[in-house]
Amino acid sequence: MYLSTLFSLCTDFTALRSITILAFIAGLINIPNMIYFASTEYSNGQAGVAIALKGSAVCTVKEFVPCPSCTIENFAGVPHRIATAASQYNDEDLVFVVKNHCDGAKLPLALVNYATLLFVIYGMSRINRHLKEQEVKFDEDEQTAQDYSIVVKNPPPDATDPGEWKAFFEGAVAAEFGPEGAHVTCCTIARDNYLLVRALVRRREIMQKLKWKIPPGATLDLPSLTAIANAIEEKRNLIDRVKCLVVPDVPALLCQLEGINNEVKRLSLLEFPATRIFATFETEHAQRTILNCLSVGSRDVKRNDVLRIQDPKHLFRTRLVLTVKEAEEPSTIRWQDLSDRVWDRFVKMMMTAFAWACSIGLVVFTVRLCHHRSAKFAAYAIAFFNGVFPEFAKILVNFESHPSEGSLQTSLYVKIAAFRWINTAIIVTMITPFTSTLSSGSNNLLDGVCEIFFAEIVTTNVIKFADPMGFIERHYLAPRAGSQEEMNSRMRGEEWHLAERYSSMSKILFLTLWYCSIYPAGFFLCAMALFINQFAERFSLMRTWRQAPRLGPHTSSFSRRYVFTLVISAMAVASSYSWAGFPYDNLCENEGAGDNDDRNNDELEDYIGTWDVVSFDGSRNVEVTVSDVDPSYRFCQQSLYWSGNFPAIPYWQNDEWMSKEQELLTTVYGLTSLFLLIGVCLWIIKISIHSMIFRSNYETCGKDQGIPFSDVATISSYVPEVKSDVFSYPLLAVDTEDVDDELYEWKDPDKLYSYYDLTRDAREILKETMMPEDKIKSLFSTIKHWPPDQGLSDMHAGGLRLVDECR
């Protein structure tokens, strides 16, 4: 496995271990809250509550109280909380509503939760710092093509001569390097030829499928294939014709092949401009110097502001400001998407965002239906959707246009993480009535949260260990493969994505922090889930996952910069609303209650006595006694969340249900969430937008190791290639005769690189047109390799220097 891929996994496991420890310590901090919630002072010891919910804010001390003005519409989602009794004095029914007598809005409880928030912020900052140090350490431990390479994102369309780019780069930093000069070792000119390459890939796949279907020993030339197709066509019956619509047979594949050949001939008449330039230098020093000298803000590039460039040698062809960045790893480049315009990428992103939003709506509807049946049923539905959605997300991101695997992984991460946050935590809040927050039993909030925890602990990890699809691939389909290549493709293992691994971790953490104020024991369940998940992923890594490309630190960096920060913000916001919602019964005591006030006595006059109370849904039938000193109540909306008020502070109370103590803690927590959210938004804007638009944002990572590119054992360069599910190795969109074998990042032990060369397919198709060889070569990307002169590898032996500022 690539060391950079290993780094990605190591950061994943490091983050898993660190957050597991953080969650466990946070659980220890919350032990006082758990003890209070389980005490007789809060809820009479929580008698009858499941063990997993002991120490949560579940309230078992409740009673029906008079609420003359309440209606069934006020408690439509919870008909068991509102009841009626036949009046002895008139024909109108008396209305009673369940009142929670658990006082959870205590300042000491909120202070413990507030201390947990501060600890999580501190712990996450330490984890982020550690992960960043790991990034630097791994970057220094492994030398890859990325450490020596740059990419030009806005080359002139006609700048297709590698020699011109070599001269430009070496001349741009000639003054900084002196007599020894900077040496460009490799240069790749990527062309906007995706349509042609895609057609050739489809043709190669069809040829491979034909090879699997024709009799052994038959050749793949057109006359032989035509004869075989005619013979099959004569024997076709109705069932075979229907079957070939799903699984194309030889005649159907041959028809597709002829259409693709014509498409290739048509596309070969076009001119394909340069879209990216990849240059690899012999030393890290040269690469860093070029980046320091040529990196400018995107605003200056867009305006082609040549006045911002002090040295004319830094302008390409003396007039063009270049967009120069550090290149990503060769295996992460998505060559087929390099030429897409920004507007095209934006449109595709909007289309997939719409599809993502529609899927959220469908899942909300489905989970709601399941929740009506039972909380456990909804929990397993949530776990099922969490497992299935990543496959749908992969379809969405493959439809999008991404120049690199890092960009694709980030998009995949955002979609999966956001979906899982909503599906795991937010949906439960949305579909559960507010007054069911502190109730125990089926269809109530905390029971659903607990079921989700156990579903995630059990279901997800059992599927990882079982690997049902991989078992079918390896033990059923592979032995029945029609060729060695097909069998190899079946044995490659499951394709995995680092984005999915990180989103799984963030999902459990988000669920824990979202409900931590009313379910502090969730920290221990979170630690348990992540602990088991570590072993499940290690098992998958060694047994079932296939080798991944060199992913680098992109996903780790995005996670620690944005995702962890947003998770902490969600904790602050959710906790502030949770403390403001106590006692979660939507009842406010009428004025003068319990003080013999005339207005209260008038309201209670018809209620005094003992009544046989029946809930609206008929599930509860209790006897209620009301005296003349008992208070009466009215409906008041205690959920500031559903009222749309932010931050959650006492100012938004329509009816004053909060005690003075609750108002104090809610004010502190609400304002903290507001300031934290503002700070996070400003910080994200600063690091994400300002640095990219108004100034150069190149920063070195690690120290210059002083190892020349040509001396790196795992040397590789930027060779245009396209992955195919039909082949075990990528297909090459470049003439392999111009590429040294040492520049490839992979090697097939059974076949030469020329076997995967798509330019040979083009030559075979275009030989009828008598197209010149130079014209055929101009249809594809170009690679030029200039090995260093003898002694150049020792160029930096006497010392290293780095240019801090070139303009």
C-alpha cells in the first residue's frame, strides 16, 4: 500500500483513537449529571426506565393537571398527554394535560455541560494540532512526485510544446539558482480530449467483453466477429432478444463497436487544446522556489494583472499571469475532468445537491413512517439508510466534475457527513413531538436515540465483518469468471473511500454532542462505538478492502478544519435549546395559581373534585383529584427551536415558563452558542475565501529533504490514465513509446504497458483515413522526460536554501 494512503488511514485511526478517549473523558465529566438525573430528587430514581436510559433526563414524575384553555390541536402529536373527564356541572368536558415535575434546568447541571463543551473545544484543538503535526511528519518521511511537481491551471490553448514550458520554468528562477540552474525532469501536457478518450475506453471495454464471449481461439478482427455475430443472430429466439437488452451479446456488442469506431473518426478531426501543465523538478528546492515566485491570488489571475508581477520572467510569453499550484499525487488526478469549465462544474454540483436534498426528503418521510410504528424500527431504518446512502452519494459525485480524487473525496465527505448528521440526529428531533423529549417508552426521543446508538454499534460493524458482497465476488463470481482478467477484477476487494470512514466517525460524534445535555451517558456509548469501529476497520483494511490511490492529507485536513469545528458548534447550539426547553411539557402556570387568586379559583371551580380521566387516544385511564389550592395551567410553546428563535435566550419567551435559575443558565449558554457560531463562520470565511482571492496561499509543508527526484526509489510522474471496472489496471491515454517505464506508478506483472495504450486503438481505427502520425499524436496528451546530467543529483549536497519572497 502507498505510504501516502497509509498516512490517510493512520490519521483516520489516530482521529478515531483520540476521539474515543475524548468521548470517554467527557463521559467521566458528566457523571455528576447522570447521578442527579437518576436520583430521587430529579425523577424518583427513574423507576421503570431501561438501564441504557438511566442517568438521562427521562422524567417519570408526571401527573394530569387542569388546563381549561388547552385543545387537542395543541397536543396533536401526543394525544396520550391530553385527556378529558365528563363534568358534573355542565355538558362541557374538563381538559387535563400531563405535567412534568422534573426540574432539570439546574445551574450545576448546566455548568457541568458547559465544562464539557470547553473540554471538547480544547480536546479537538489538541487533536487538530496533533493531526497537523502528523501530516508534516508523513510528508517528510515519504518522497513522492507531489513533492517535486507543480500544475499550471490556465495554460494558453496552443502551449503544447513541453520544451517551451521547460525553458520558461527554468528561466523564471534562473536568478535564484545561479549557474547550476533549476532542472525540469518531466513535463506533461494534458489536452482537452476527454470525449475521444472516453470513446476509446468504451471501445476497449467492448473488445474485452467480446473476448470473454467468443469461442476460445477465435480472433478479434472484424471479419471473424461479424461471422460469429451472424451465426448467433440466426439462432436467436425471443428470449435471447429480450436477454440481450439487459446483457448485450456478441451481435449487440459488435453494433456498439461499429458506432464507437465512427465516433472516434469524427472526434479525430477536432483540435484538442492544452488544459493543464504538470512539471516535475529534480529537487524540492526548485519546486518550492517556483511556487513562491509564481503563486498569486486568483483575483489577480482572473484580471491578468501583470502589474502585480515584478519580474517579467514570471509572465508566460511575457504577458500571461499563470495559476500555479502544487500538484496532487499522479494517481489522484482525474484526467477526464481536467478540462471542464468552472460553470459546468457548478451546474453539476447544483444538480447533485438537488438530488441530495430530494433523498433527504424521502428518508425523512420513510423514517417518520417507521417511527410511528416504534422507535426501534425507526432506529434500524436510520442505520440502514446510513449504510446505503454512501453508494448513492458515490453515484452523485461520479456525475460531478472533479480534477482530483482529493476534490472528489471532499465532495463525497460533505454529502455523506451531512446526510448522516441529519439522518442520525436531526431527523429524530424533527419527527419526535417536543413534549416526548423526556418521556420513556416507544416512540419517544431518548428511546430512539438509544436505539440508534445500539444499531450503529451492532449493525454497521457486523456488515463490515461479514462483507456479504465481497464474499459473493470472491467465492462465487470469481471462480466462474470467463478469463483470468475477469477473475482478477473479482478478487480486487471492496472499493473504499476515506470520506466514508471520516463521515462514519463524525456521525457518531455529532449524535453524541447533539443530545449530550439530556443524554450524558451517550458519551460512553460513543466511546464504545468508536472503539469497536477501530477493530472493524482494521479487519477490513487487511482482509476486504482494495488498494486505494495516494489520497494525501486532503480529507484529514478538511475534517479537522471544518467538520470538527461545525460539530462543536452544533453541540453549543443544541445544548442551549435543550436547557431552554425544560420541563418539556408546553404548560405554563396561570397567574395567581396556588394563592387563592379569584381568577384562578374561577378557572378551577369546575375542576374541584375527583375525576375519571381518559386520554384522547384511550391509552390512559387514571383518577385525578383537584383541590381548591391546586394551580391551573395554559398551553405555552416552550420549544424555542420550533419557534425559529436564535439564540436560545429567555428574551424569546412568549409565556414566562423559565425560573430565574433557568433564565441565567440559558442566557449564558445561548450567548455562548451565538458568539461561537459567529466566530466559526468568520474563521471559515477567513481561511476559505479571503486567502484564495486576495493573496497567494502557498505554504510549505515540512522540510526540504534534499533528495533528488531521480533518486527516489518509488519514482513516478504524471501519466494520463483512465480507470475502468473491466480492467485491473488503468488504461493509458498517452503514447507509451514516449514514456520511460520508471515513470509509471504501477506495473502489471503479466502484460506490457503498451497493452493498456489507447493510442494504439486510435491508430487501428484511423489507419483507413491515412491520418499522419504527427496528427494522431496531437490528439493525445504529451509527456517529455529529461533525465538529469551526471552529478546533478548531488546539487544540494552542500546545503539548502529556500526563497521566502520573490516579489
